[in-house]
Amino acid sequence: QVQLVESGGGLVQPGGSLRLSCVASGSIFRIYTMAWYRRAPGKQRDMVATITSGGSTNYADSVKGRFTISRDNAKNTVYLQMDSLKPEDTAVYYCYAGLSGGGFVSWGQGTQVTVSA
């Protein structure tokens, strides 16, 4: 079973930046489609950004131009660089691994991001 461990969350002021990291166990990380999701208080879990094994990316409209997803296959790690953070970005952020055909692989345990003055 693939384990995903997120880190990098915390408290930041509006306009600030954070970088989330997610490290995956196993030896076939490079074939996974990786994604970041988030769940704000009282809301459903929504997709934030995805990156395929080939490096193609996709973003939710609400984060386009502010967030950047990337991956380092040598380190089994996917990143989410978050800039120009807004209070509405406050949520628990989850790392997700899947297969290109849509098959589920694993969820991480989540990391809290709080944007507040």
C-alpha cells in the first residue's frame, strides 16, 4: 500500500506564501497522477491541482495564477507552491495519488493551512 505524507502547512498572513510537500512510499511514484485537494470547514473536498506522470497540470479556477503544482520523481515528492494566499484558501489540504485511467491509489492524512491576519 502506498503511503502519502504531507508537510508544510501552517498559519500565514493574507498575501503570504507556503509550500506543501507530499512524499510517497514505494518505487513506482513516477507512474502516478498526483493531486492536491482541500476541504474548507463545512464544505466538501475539492480538487486544487493535478499533475500527470508526464507533467501536465490542471488547476481549479480559484487558484490559477497563484498556486503551482510540481513533482520530483527522484524524490517521490509532489509539491504545491501557494502564493498570494487568501483567507478563503484556509482548509485542510490532502495529497492524492491515482492512476492515469482513474484508479485510486492513496490519500494522505492532510495538513492544515490557515490564512489569517
